[in-house]
Amino acid sequence: MGFSGRSDAIRAGIRSFVAEEKQNENLSGNINAILLVVHNDEYDDQVNGIKHSFEDLITTHMHSKIEGEKCMELFMLKGDANSVSSITRDFQKNRRMDTVKLVTL
């Protein structure tokens, strides 16, 4: 990856994380986004609980088994940036989610 050592890789990772967080904090207006959530399948009910709270925001939802007990949820979102931030935060606050990644389009 072109890093001279672990410290360089860690610094680059931190810079990337901070830049992404700043971008997500500055969202406004109506936006389109993709939300990726990875979790253990025993937590499907918790995912569904959050999902049903934001049905007006979700245009497409895909659920897929990815490995063993792991599931991936892919949500296509369209709507107010505050609502997109809210659904993202709800998944991030749930400690049972392994990965929560928002990509704005």
C-alpha cells in the first residue's frame, strides 16, 4: 500500500476516519446515500427495529448472508440529511453491529 511502516499506515487510517466523520457531519438538504451494516444473524430483530423507524427514507434494502453467522444489510437511502445521519447513528450506537459504513452519493 506504499506505507513505510505501521505508524504511517495508522496515521493514514486516522486521517481517513477523521475526514469521513467531518464529511458526514456537514451533510445538509436532500441526499442519496448507501448504508452498509454487518452484524451477526441473531441480531436481525434489532436491525429490523431500526429499519422500520426509517421506512420513508429507505428506497431499497438488500439482506445477504456473507459468512457463517454474519449478515450484510445494504440500504439505499434518499431523503433529508438529518434523517440519514439519524439512521446511521442508531446503527452505530448499537454495539452489536460489527460494521456501519455510510457512503454519500
